[in-house]
Amino acid sequence: MFSAFLFLLVFAVSTLQNPPEATAVNRPRNVLVIPGVNDFLPLSVAPEIVLGLAVGLVVHEGGHGLLCRVEDIEIESMGLALLAFVPVGAFVAPDEESREAASRGGKTRMFAAGVTNNFAVTLVAFGLLFGPVIASVGVAPGAAVGGVVPDSPAADAGIEPGDRITAVDGRPVGADNLSTVLADSNRDRVTVTLNGDRRREVERRLLVTAATEGAPADLDSGATIARVDGEAVRSHARFREVVATNERITVETTDGTTTTFPAGAYVSVAEGEPLNESGVPADLAVVTWINGSDGDTRVGSRSDLVDRLDGTSPGDRLTVVAHVDGERRVVEVELGESPNDDGGFLGIRAFPGTTGLSVDDFGVRTYPAGAYLTALGGDGGGATGGFGAIGESFFGRTIVALYLPLSGVLGPFSFNFPGFVGVNLNFYEPVGPLGGLGDGVFLLANVLFWIGWINVQLGFFNCIPAFPLDGGHILRSSAETVVSRLPVDASRRIVRAVTTTVGLTMLVSFVLLVLGPQLLGG
């Protein structure tokens, strides 16, 4: 109860002091646990979510009913509220006189029974999920296709989300080496094997998949690059080779657009930080070279810049070549201390790609199937779970499981994880102790995932110390116990003042949680 109070209060104060921007995550409708209404609860798992709601409500109110019997409190009525076929509420209403006659401890235990049952069900559901069930799910071979860039070579070849690329030109492809296999091929046309049996011919071409607004490259997303410095370029690997040998490049697109720009890492220079203090204005710049005692490095993209700075230390001196407003500048920089790790700090924010351009010669986004499995305690085939030490304990995995349906929006992944459902089913296969169930192991995993996910949400929500929630009743019983020991006569008024003040505070905090970003964040 105290944790729920503290969470809402801290969030409300934070919202007032620094209103967050309105995003898909904090839309008011996403507070509702209704598939199809909540953006992160897809209709494809509606049966599992409805079952989770039903289980949560039954065990919650069943706990109240059972403890009413144990504490000799009469039950006046009970019921279940439905929105169409979706259970949205339930209640057990104790007889008022019988409840008042019960001891304070008995009333507190009765009101606490519901959330206790919800948390107990969560422990059982996640215990089974993180144990034998997830051990019976393995990653299917190949690179999982989670998304396909519109009008890309892959899309033109008929590759779709849910496919697995198992080979390129006969060379086997694993979960994490598709980019390497494609980069090693210098062919303009490659043969891709899907799901181990289907073949597709992919005609490669260099597509701009993202373009930073205002960047010197001055190309739009969706443009197709035909030539670089007069040479026909169709692959990302060849594009990088040309960039590595030319500090300024001229790019021609298939629609006749020609643009010349410095090719490097497009960065925003922070005021007062090392690069700015060395003479580069606090503005947008393109970093093309970094020279140091360990050698000279051609910086052709953000990834080159990150790789070059990796392993540096505060105090290291580097020579940086940066282009600002068409002017080439060479400055000496002493690296500062990084706020994130022990490495050196240049004082910049880098944009993706080469001079703000992200290019791709294939056009698929791979799905982190192994990472999700690792995050849930399974064997992801060597993939990390993305949550570090947090995901190594049962409690940590519980937190990770609550986060996974939103992980595509909040990170660290590029897709949300609603369970083993939809296109991602093709990325996994039954193995291990329950492998004999076949695809039934995925259904079992989904049921346990959503039962655990919903029960912990119900338990936490009902811990909020505000009427008519269980936390509000527990607050009143606790306040009565404390005030009864004080040498005062107006104990009832004090209890009412405490519960009313806390309840109103929670109401305002909850309203800010739901509506604050829309009302204050703009």
C-alpha cells in the first residue's frame, strides 16, 4: 500500500514539475485492460487476457469472501461486472453491521486477502512460465523477419513479416548474422531461402530508409541511390567502401536528384562540452576524421564514431575534423568524463547513419526472438535479454515480463512482445520437457504470461490507499488502530481527515497519471 502511495505521489509531483510529452504509451485509453482498446493489448491475445481478468477477479473477490467466513463477517451480496463478454469488475459486499462488529485486525486481513491472492497467483503463473514452460520453447533457425520496409527490395520480392530467412545464396543464415552474410555478397541479385523451403530472388538497390531533417545530405526517406561519385552503387557494403575513401561525396538518385555533402557522423554539439570548448560551435556538424596517438580513423557514420570513441578515457587528446555550415575545421580536443561510463566524452549527440542518412540494400527489420526468450528465462541461443542483471532473478524477470508488451516503444527492442502469437509464432519451436504438446506449449505460455501480468496489475491497483479500493479500507483500519492509542477524544474526525486527505491526494495523482501528459505536456 505504501509503495502504491509513494509511486503515484512521486509520479504526480514529477508530472507537475516536468510534464512529459503525450505519447502512445500514456494515452488515457491505454490504462484500460481491454484488448483492441489498449494499443498494447492486441486482439490476437484477447482470449488469454479475458481469462487472466476472470482469474484475477475471481481469486481477488474469492479471497474477500473466504476471509469474511473466517472472520465471521456476513456477506450481503456479490457479483461480476461485464462489458460485453469482458469481465471489468467484481465485488463482495460485506454486511455493514457485521463488518463493524469485527475486530480491526480481522477487517484488515479480509481487505488484504484479495491483493494477497492476486500476488500469489502471479507467483504461481510466472513460476511455471519462467520454469518448465519457457524451457520448452526454442528459437527456430534463421533470421526472423519482424518488419519489411515498404517499396524495398525485400518487399518487392514478396518477403513478409513472419518469414524466417534461413539462407542467402545457399549460405546458412542464423538469428544474428543476416547483415554479415549480405555484406559479404557482392552480387546485385541474391537468392533468399525462406523457412527452409521457399526461395525468392531479391534485386538489391540502395534505399534511404530514414533521413534526419535538415541534414546536409538533403535527401528524403524513400529515395533510391543510383550512383555515388559517378559509380553505380547497389549495396550498403559498397556504399561504405566509397564513403571510406572520400570525405565529400556526390550522390545521384534514380529520380535525377544530385547532392554533394561531407560524409560522416552527423552530430549535435553540446554547449560547454569538450568539442565545443575546442572551437566547434554548439550547432550541427559532420565529424569525418578522428586522429589520435593510436592512429587515424575515417568516420563515415555514427557507428564508426561510436566504435572510435569506445575504449577512450577522460583526458585523451584527439584531433577532430568537423564540417560546420560548409566549413572544414580541424580542432584539438581533450576528452571529458562520460556521464554514462568510464570512457572519454566528446560532448555530442550523434544521429543515425551517414550524415543523417540510414540506407539499406535489402529492407527487412529482424525480430529479436532470442532476446525475448532470454528475457523470460529461456534459451535464446546466445542472445542477451536486453535488461542486464535485472533479468537474472525471479523478481527481476517479473518486472521484465510486465515491461515486454511496451518494449517496442520504450526500448530496448524494436517490437512489442504480446506473447507467442501472430507472426512471431514462426520464430519459435516446441522443445524440451513439454515439447510433446506441440504448439500447445505456446498457448500455455501465453495463458500464464497474461494471468501473471494482469494479476500483478490488479494487486497493485487495489493497493492504492483510496476508497473504494482495498488500500483505502486498509488505510482506515490502520488509522483507527493508531488513533485509538492517542490521548484524544475526536478520534473519528482524525481518522476521517487522514483517509479523506490521502484519498483525495491519490485521486489527483491518478488523474495526473492518466491525463497529465495530454493536459500539461502538449
